[in-house]
Amino acid sequence: MSGSFELIRPLAGANFGGLLRATGAVGAAAVVRAAEAEPAALPQALAECGGLLLLPGMEEMAEAPELLLRLSRLFGPEVENYRETGMAPNMVHATVPEIFLVSNTPPALRQPPPMPDPPLTADGRLPVQFPHRRGWHTDQSYRRPPPDVSLFLAVIPVPQGQGQTLFADASAAYAALSPTMKARIEGLEGLHISSGAGRKRDAVLAGGTPRVLAPHERPQRQPLVRVHPVTGRRALYMCEYGQMDWLEGPIAGMEPGPHGEGGALLEALMAHATRPEFVYVHEWTRGDLVVWDNRCTVHAATWFDAARERRLMWRTTVSGNPGAAYAGERKSWIAAE
Ligand SMILES: [Fe+2]
């Protein structure tokens, strides 16, 4: 790339993603200034490398959160305020409501996902593929319009070898589908819902009476094949067990439930999309900032030893360019007047 940035792609060990370095700037404040001077550079880099960018060396942002907000603003029209998205108050930064806390320490107190069973693959590697690896999702897909881009800063990461974040290239996964499968899924919609609504697969399998949902908690339909508004590329847009409606869905208009035809299709697509050749494993270093495009990637957290380790990560989300399928829509999570 030209100008003040150098893009090295793909990311190490993966077939997509890029490492972005500012050629003449050191430290977050200088990098943010350089990015603001060339406002198209970072969004363009994100689009060029399949929706995943790593910017190392941003640890200064932890002391100056405004730098993270300024960088976030380059990726779209609106940096979301989590006090307005129905997020639990303990998960939101006390003084910067655009920052969502992902942490096992107070006040967020979120525990990591369990270790996969078995912990390693047959050839001794970190499991990445669904369903051995669980928890694959795209951020807040239970809202319409959903957010475009997430930025994730390692304020206090855990030691490497645990607490990784996995990313899968959902555009490459779509492109690799057979023509028959592409034709089968074109026009289908997934039913996405927050894990707290009691409709994740495990909850539905456990039975019981489904609870009545408030209007803002209702499942939201999202295209299973999403056309990226910037690149025009098609990508699979889906989550798996925890963030789809396994009672009425997960695929609208198909036999519902954990044993239905819709579930079988979704599981097959997720197992395909998370094949190791589509996945990047990020081992975190303090100050790493990873930017991903929720419109064309899925990601998953991994286990870490929460009894021994503290982890604090900051996330922002940027919205406002979801594509033509959402044109003119009001925000589904805000109650009608
Ligand atoms: Fe996420």
C-alpha cells in the first residue's frame, strides 16, 4: 500500500488477514494521527485482506481510550454507545460507554468458554473446527442492522497458548462451496438471537417452557449469504449453537429445532467455514489491536485458566454500513415510541 502504512498479508499461519504497520510512526498516538491523515487507508486495508487486520503496539490506548475511539471512527459512520444497545451495565466501561469490557475480573466477571473435549485434535493441535470448537459467532447478529466492524484491544491478555481468538474467513468459505450448495442457500435467512434469550441449542434440548420475549429480544432474520457493501463479495453470515434461535430456527422456513433440517444445514455450513484452511489463530500480546469485519468473518474465543489469570480486553463496534438488505431500517433493539 502507498502512504504511511505497510500491509503484510496474509497473517502468519493463515490464508487471509493482514498485519498493518505505520512506516514512520511509533506508538498509538502517532499511528492514529497518521491514520486520520489518510482516512481511507485503514478501511481499505481491512477490505483488501478479507476483513481482518492486526495492529501491534497500541498499548498506549489503554491509558488514552480516546485513541481507540478515534481509530474506530475511521471504520464507519457510528461508534456504538453500549448504554444504548441493551448491554448489561457491568460490561460497559465506566466512563467511556463506547467500550465493551471482555474480562474475567470485576465488574464484567465473564468466564471464558470451556476447554474443547478432547482438548487437542488427533494431531495435537488447537481445535478450531466446529463442532469440536464451539462458540463461533459474528458480533451482535441478534440486532438489525447488525454492527459492521469490531476493534479488540489487548489491555491485559493472558499468556500465549491460551485465551486465543480464532477468526474464519467467511468469504473464502462461501467461495469454496459447491455450486449446488450455493444455489441451495441463496436467499435463505438465519434466525439470530442473544444467548440470554433461552433459545440456544442446549437450552432447547433441555426442554421446558420457552419464556416470553420482549420485542427487543425477538429473533432477528439475517441473510445467510451476505453481500459485502464495500467489496461486493458474498460471505456466509451465521453463528452456531449459542447465538441462533434453535426453537423457531435456526433457518427460517426450514424444519426447526436441534434435530431439524435447518439445524443440520447450519451445522454443515459452520463445519465447512471453520476448516483449518479458513482459520487464523491469534495469540495475544499486550497492545495488540485486532480489527475484524463482522460482515464477512466469524470468530470464537478459547479457554484460559481463569482461576490463575486475569484478562481484560476492550472492544468497540462500528456500524452504519450494513448493505442494501438493511436500507432504511430502524434499529430493532430500540423500542418504538
Ligand atoms: Fe465476539
